[in-house]
Amino acid sequence: MVTVPPKEVEFAKQAMFSRHPVVRKWPRSYEWFFMKMNIEHIWLQSWYGEVSAIAVEEYLRAVPSKG
């Protein structure tokens, strides 16, 4: 996890608040801030325990299914 740089904060706010609008109302005293994942490795574990490595580029190209 890395802190979101200043040039990306507006995008992070829009992404967070569009999915979780209640976060806007959290007290500032919580001192929360925006972070993002700096993905280096991905492993996919199947239902019964087998693990497969997934290329980061492949993961980032994936489109979630709407079903």
C-alpha cells in the first residue's frame, strides 16, 4: 500500500465516495487518508487449495463480470 500522490487525490475521492458515500461523513478526527495498492504479485487460490500465479498485466486488463 502506498499513499495516493496529490495529483491523484481527486480521482481517489470520486472513486471512494461513489461507492461508499457514507465515508464523506466520517469525522476528520479519524485522520484517514487515501492509499492505493502497488501490486507486485498475484496468486489465485482455487477452491481446493491449488495456487496459480497471475501476471499483474493480465489482472489489470480483467473486466469484472456483471452476473
